[in-house]
Amino acid sequence: MKALVTGATGFVGAAIIRELIKDGKEVKVMVRKSSNTSNIDGLDVEKAYGDIRDKESVKAALKGCDTFYQAAALYEFWGPTKKNFYDVNVEGTKSSLEAALEHGVGKVVYTSSIAGLGAHGRDFPATEEVPYNLGAGVPHYVTTKYLGQVEALKMARKGLPVVIVNPATVIGIRDIKPTPSGRIILDVLNKRTPGYMDGGTNYVDVEDVARGHILAAARGKVGELYILGNANMSLLDFYRLVGEVAGMPPPKLKFPYPAVLATSYLYLLTAGIMKKPPPVTPGMARITSRYMYFDSSKAVNELGLQLTPIRTTVEKAVNWFRENGYVK
């Protein structure tokens, strides 16, 4: 029997595929005909064409599969409209998981995010039990990942054997797009980060996250959440680490949050006119200024997740970006 992976051409999805292949598992991927498949070209996978928003295409792709990794999502912090975020991250999640329930798949792993758990400060790293607390004014990605998680929990109550994983800020090799997480590193490498704010988050290696998905399929409890995270770091400390690894000075200028928030509204206005992503949005400023620290001991203890030292992960990411022409 095969495993089906959606979001297969993305950063996390492609990493899941590589880990499955390492384990000798047969893999089927569902991609859109318009997808850039360069992250999985050359891998021994079966392709099916479809979209998580189209339930029938997901059901067709699931034929012959006993495990379903639903890793598809729209991961950006800005878009011309909010509709795409809701269509993909909420309605797409609902449609694809309904397809899995109707198909009778043996195990589902749904890729949520620490965004679905909120921000609970730096003094007490949060567990899977915390309530979502971000409210309005955050990026649509954050809100819709929480709502997608709600849909996954509803499907678990309906009988779908789904396990939910909540990756932290994922970094590492083969971030071809790159994702917003990868751009944090790239902006330092390309000297596009003039300063920093107070705030922090949890960082984790993409290969560890991929392995965490596979462990969740094998050992995770249905209807439960597992944080796939590693190192809690302030934004300044993370910039310093990237700078040390890259052999270059990190940003030193500290920006007050009110000034960044005010400037972000000007950027947002310009982005709406030019239809180009702004350097920072009000939602990004609000999230970045918070401390999203988490405790991944549940995944370590129950799933057997092993974690790569974060410095090693940053070294791999920096080297990969440099070797593949992302650093100017």
C-alpha cells in the first residue's frame, strides 16, 4: 500500500516524501497541473493530479493508499485577497479530510502549525493544551491554520483516524520558494534586514519535521496534537546565530514595535497598489513582536522524535542557499 502526500511540491511536503522513500514506502503525490515540481523531480513517486479543494480529485488520488499526509497549505503572510487563504487552508482542509473519511483511509496526518496554538510568552513554553489566543489583526495564514485545525478536530470526532502535527518555524535545506521562514535567513544573508524587534519563536529542522509526520502516522494518537519544534529563540538571537554561521554581522538596530506597525500600514497601502508583497504587514508586525515559545516534549516522548541541533540546521540552510544561488 502507498502513502499519499498533498502539498508534495512544497518545503515540508517534499521533505516528507524523501523520508518516506528512505523508509522504503511507496509514495503517491497529488499535485496541480500548474505546480512547480522541481522539488520532487527525479524522485520515485506516482503522480496524481488534483487539488485539495476538489474532494473528488482527492478521493481518486487516495485509491490504493493506506496513509494520507495532508501537508498542503497556502503559507504566506500577505496576499492580494484573503479569499485564497480561506479556500485552501480551511475549505481545502475540510474537503480533503472528508474525502479521506469517505475513502476509509487507515491513518491521516494533518499538518497544522504552532500558529494554530497562538502566542503564550517566553517564560512558560506552551504545550498542545493551550487555547488559541491570537484573535483579530494577525495574518490570514495564522487565522486560517487555526480554523483548518478546528476542521481536522471535527473530522476526528466523526471517526477519521487523523493525527494533527503542529510544526514550529521550519528551516533547512531545499526551501526552493523560499518560504517566509527561509526568507528570515535569506534576508540576513542578502543584507536586507536593517534591524529587529522584540519577539521570538521556535525553530526546527525541516527534516525533523518530516520524520515527525511519519512517526505521527505510526505512533500518534487519533485526535491529538503534537508540536514539532526544537529551539525557542528571540529574533535577535536567531539573527546572531545566522550571522555567526554565515560569517557576517547580524542586524544591530532595534526598532520599536509602534514604529514598525505604523510603517507597515504604509507598506500595505503600496502593496495594494503595486500588487507586490510588502516587506512587513501590520499582521506580520503583530506576530513578530510576540513570543511564540513552545514545548515539544510530547512529540519527543510519545513519538520518539529526535531533534537536530539548531546550529547544525542553520548551517545546512545557509550552505544550501549559497550553493543554489539564492545569496547575491
